[in-house]
Amino acid sequence: MAILTIGRVGLDVEMGHPSEMTESRSIDSREFTLRGFIRSTSLTLTKYLRNELLEQQGQVVAVTYTGDTHFDAFYLLADSRIETMETSYLRRGLFLFEVNLFRVGSSARTEFQSNTTGTVLENTQGLTEGEVKPWLAPPVNSSIFVWSATSVTSYDRVTEDGTIKVYTSAGDYSTDPTWGCLAGFFYGGSAKLLTTSRVRTGLDIPQAPSDWELNNGLIRVRPDSGGSKLDIAVWDGSVAYESEKTWKFQLGGADTSTFSFVSAIRNDTEAVTIRVLCSDTIANHTMDITLRRGSAQVFITWYWQGVANTMKVVRDSTEAATAVTPTGATSTVGVRATANDGGGNRYTLFSAQAITNDTTIGGLSTASANRLNVAIGFEIDGSSAVTGNDADNLALQYFGMVGERVRAVWR
């Protein structure tokens, strides 16, 4: 049976052979209508496919179909309809579906533009726009990349989906890079949000504050079982995640409470952001957690609604650290592990605020604050890290943060 994939979930599921495929053309558009069954190995999984197909409505998605590669292209999912009444095949684990897609173009005709905005991250360490390193990463196996800036460099990071190229430019926030890829590679190395172990395609997600995951094939972020802690691991380059570190968040020296609520703020292939809420006896606090495609770091903004207090992010178990002060910085930007761990990696932890490092346990803090911004990640291969993946360069990439929105355009 041929396999049809529509958008992100298609990489993880099989959808039944369509009963009808209709393509129509006009002068300026091509419409593609699919009718058939959504099916899986259980009714639960079939309902999941239904929900995530509906969540992609209004998105530009990659479509692939093993039965006829003519349909492999990029489409706007205009509308979808799924039959869930008793007259459907619900009791047999099937849903009738119909989707209408407008063809944007094949891989040969379509390219993507990364619309970027930003400036050097406001900081107390004296770093300026010309010293930091704005960066972005197109999908794995991207076929072209054009960035009209000067001094563009690239380096490789190995993800679950293959090798992804990360591009940096010397302080350039004014140009919008373009790239292209085959439809089948569009989600390679993408940022993903999972809840209850399933990829989610939109913002309407199940409420599972203790069972979510952010993942870009390189970094994996999960909630820890005890308190508002995060477990962060890195891909080992071949078969598994390794070097998992547990990080805890403390107010005035006390561990914060368990996550009580989670919501999706952004869910795109280039970046995913979730917001988690914690309720303490004094006041609530929230964390906005962002993971970008190609990033070796996860970015966290932690807000505290109570009286200004000492806010600290620190390892759950002692792992000695060394201060990091990259070229151009007038003071420390954070820490990295002093020695390689069992996986050969070293953790990194940075902030743009005025901080005090904890090099004994491994962490940093800021005093009399209601907000703390940090980046937590890995110096992959530790003492043998290649340029671009070393702690100093990771810090400069953090301070050169850009906002990115991807759009499809015709060549």
C-alpha cells in the first residue's frame, strides 16, 4: 500500500491509500484534493492522526506520496474535513477524510526565505553587534543556501536525521537568507514538540505538564520527575541521546515546585516555544522554553511574579564548572563543565544578565531579580569540540540571537 504523508506527522505515521485524488489547475493556481481513510494500528493512534492533520490547516506543508512522486511538493493546507459521526468507520478504527491543498510548487520551483529580525542581545558583558554571531540552520540536506552578508561561515552538527549545517554571519541582521530542499527532507532536523510521546503540529496540545518534550534531533529537553527541573541531553551522533543533565531552578536558595501547566506558544519547523507554569506558596512563576532548528542550546526566560529574589539555575548533582569569557566580553557570560563527561561532552550555561557563577556545583545566579534569561546546552565533543561548537562560539551565538520566520516563495 502506498504511503501518503502530509506535513510533520507524516514522518511518524502511515496514512491509508487515498480513495480519490483530484488535481485541478487554473491560470494562477493548482488545487489538489484528497479523499480517503485515516487509519492506524489502534483507535487512539487514529484519533491522534485526525487531530494533528486538522492542526496543520493554514500551514504550508510538505507532501510526499510513494504511489506517485508527481505529488511530492509543497502545499498550503487550505481546509480539511474528517467524518467522525456514527456513520463513519469509527468502530473499525477508521476516519473518512477530505483535504484541499493549493500547490505552492515542487522542490525545483519552491525556495524558502528565512525572514530574520533582531539585534545583539541586551547584555551586561559589553558584547556589541560586531562581536556576536547571528546564526541559523536550514533543514538537513538543504540543496541551496544564499545569504548576501559578508563573512558567512558554516559548520556541521550531526542530528538524528543527518548532518545539519549551521551558518553564522558577523553581526548581520539586515538580510533574509534563502534555501531549498526536497519535500522529503523539509522536516529533517526541525524543532519539534511532543506530548505523550507524539509529535504535535499546532498550538492546541494535550495538557501534560509532566509528559512533554522539545527536540531538534540534536538537543532533547524533558521535564524531570522532581520539582520544576529539566533533563537536557544531546545526540551522540549515531544511535542515542547521551550526557543527560538535570537542571534545577531555585528562588532564594529553595527549589521551585513541580510544573503544573504547559501551553504551546509557537510550533514551527524552525523554532518551538512552550510556556510552563509553576505554582509556589508565594507567587507563580513561568518559563518560556525555546528550541531552534540546528541549535546546540535551549533558551529559557524565567519570570518570577513575587518579590525580587535571587534566581539560580544549577546542576542537580555536582559537576564542577569553569567560567566562560569569550572574545569581546568584559566579564563572564556563564560556565561550562570543567571536564568531559562519560559521553565526551561538556555542558554549557550562559546568561546576558549580571551573574554570579557557581563553579563548584555548576550553575549561575542573579540577585534581586524577577527575570532570568539563560541558554543551556552542550559543547559537543568537549575538549575536542570543533570551531563553532566550542563554548566561546556557542556563547557568541546565544548573544547573537535572531528571530526567524520561514516563508515559501517561487524561484
